[in-house]
Amino acid sequence: MTDSNTVAAQQPAGRVALVTGGIGGIGTAICRRLAQDGWRVVANHHPSEQEAAVAWRNDLAGEGLTVDTIAGDVSDFEDCGRMIAAIKADQGPVAALINCAGITRDKTFKKMEEAQWRAVIDVNLNSVFNVTRQVWEDMLEAGFGRVVNISSVNGQRGQFGQANYAAAKAGMHGITMTLAQEGAAKGITVNTISPGYVETAMTLAMRDDVREAIVASVPMRRMGRPDEIASAVAFLLDEANGYVTGANLPVNGGLFMH
């Protein structure tokens, strides 16, 4: 007789999980966790990051984890089509998609330029359509699929100087709720995770006083860890949690409660 942990570990065997922005701080933790859980993981990265992706893949291999990487501009619909076709030919259809790619171009609205607005909307929001649209029909045909959109606490509460970012992250959950309804009868769940401040290279590079002020504003008095976001993703991908769909799961240490 097998225990529940063994069963859970066997569930994703042979299934492909694609993580966009997979070689970033949160993306890396997600890829590591899903590979440990038995998924066949593919990490997407921007074409300009090829050298970094090779080093990243080798680092994970050193941990005994096999994670494939693939270049693709998630802001470009046609390039996403090429990327998904390549994954399907090499690994099989994508059964789980984690939309994690994101950038910031912070500026007060008075000073924000159109290019800064468009860049963030293209990478953070349009990418969700560009990639998900390419895998959606395969999920419908398979009668199974998992889509997790990595949003942000600032998509729920807004943030000074982040009109572009907050709009994109809020829009992600609008897509989530709609696709959750469209996929529910076909065994597809679609959910959002909204992290708060997480310990990544970007936040660790902040000035000490800025970082301390952020931590002081969080009820738990610390930033989140990337592996805590990855754990939430793993929860939503588990077949045992297939009745959870259309949700926006906050992982923010109590920073924002809704």
C-alpha cells in the first residue's frame, strides 16, 4: 500500500510543465520544485539570455535535476507559437503552464512614457494570452490542464509609480477567472498566485533602509522565500486539488488581505 506522498509524487509523471521566465528568481524555485515532484519541466527564457540559460541548466543538473530550457519572446505571439510547437515535438503537449515572466519599468504616471507602458503590458499581460492560447486547445483535447498565473500583491492594491505593472498584474486575474469558467468542464483549472515581496536578487539589491522599511510593513516581518511561491504552485498543480479554479491565492505574509 502506498502513502499519499508517494501517490502525489507519481501524479505528474510524463507530463510537461512550462514555466515562462523560468530562469528568474521565483521561476527557478518553481522549476526546481516541479522537477522534484516528477514533472518534465521546461524553463522559458528570453532569446537574449541564452548563455545564462545554459549556466542555469548546468547548475540544476549539478543538483541532480533535469530541466530543459527554451528561448522564446513571450511578448511575441508568433514566437510563442514556434516555442510551443518545438516543446510539443520534443517533449509532448504542455499539461501545466506557469505564466511567470515579468518586468518592471517604474515611473510616476506623470512621467511614464508610452514605451514603458507598452513594454510592461506586453511582457506581463499580453504574454499570458500569447503563451496560453498556444497550449489551450491541447489541454481541452486532453481533458486535463493546469494554468497558474503569477501576479502580484500590487495587482490587488496598486502601487505608487507602478500604473503599468499594477494594471498588467490585475489583468492577469481577469484572464484567470474567464479561462477558469471556459475550462472547468474539460478538466482544466486556472488560478492566480499573488506574491508579496519575495527575496530575489532584485529585492536583495535594494538599499538596506528601503528593504527594512518594506519588511516593517509586512505583518510577518520578513519577505517571502521563492520556495514558498513554488509550494503554492505545486498545490494548484496537484490533481488532488482539482476543484480549486478561478482563485487568486495571496502569498504575501499578511501585507494585503481581501
